[in-house]
Amino acid sequence: FGGWNEAPYVAGEVRDPVKNIPKALTVGIFVLFILYLLVNVVYMLHLTPKGLGENWTFASDLMKNWFGKSGEIVMASVILVASAGAVNGLIFTGGRMTAAFAGDFHPLRWIAKKDEKTFTPKRALIFNLIITLGMILLLDFSPETIDRLLYFTSGVVWVFFSLVVGSVFIFRQRNK
């Protein structure tokens, strides 16, 4: 369910961001809420709590039960495309966040420079790629390593989400 909330990070590249960013966020929240609700109702009606708790591929298994092997393949493909789309959004916005940070931090300003032809933060994207590959190669390229990286980075992300929320309250209190 990631990616839709990244819209504000690319506001500078959106036509009429004052109108379109709130619209994208509102539609994203509404669509995800409805989808999440409907999918969970289907799971609750057709799978047992034990089946949900012991299985990581219950969506594909449910489709396999309903439509056979082709249903399983279709669901796995839908999940793959959705995951790739979310990763694409994170890469797209991650480069822009790195470029914004680098632009404010003098020793890293060279990373913030945008490509003259495409106006994209190509250097920041390459920098993020190098950091990511470094983290993977420094440990090893095993599923356990990828899981560990995901667990560690998601914890850091939630700490920063919490800091952002806390800063909203602090800034509002200061600006009264």
C-alpha cells in the first residue's frame, strides 16, 4: 500500500500542485481504504484465522482455490506489478529527497545537480543505488539479509514519521 503518500515529495514537478496534490492524497487514501476493507472482508469470509496466520501467500492461495493454477498465477502477477510500482515510486521520490538534502548540505551539493536534458536528479538516484547495493553486498545477497534490511529500514522510517508528526505540534505551538 505504499507510494501514493509520496506525492508531496514531487510537488515541484506536478502541474498545479496546490490543486492536484491534495486531490491525489485524498483519492489515494479513499481508494486504499475501500480496497483494504474489501480485500479483508473477502479474506475473513473465505479463509480461517489459522490459514491467515500461517501463510504469507494467502491471496494467491485464495485465487488458486477459486480459479485453479491460472488464478494463482494472475494474483501473484498482480502482486508483483503492484510491488514494482511501489518500488518505482519510492525510487522516484527517494532520489528527489536525497537531492533536496544534498542541496542544503554544502559538502554534498554535487549530488543535488540535476541532469540538463531530463531535469532529473540523476546523481542522487545513482548515489541511492550505490548506498543500496553497498548495504546488500556488505552483508550478503540472501533472503535473510533482504529481510533484515527491510526490518531495520522500516523501523527507521517509523521513527522519522514520528519525528515529523511531533514537529508539527512543536511548530504549531511556536507559531501561536
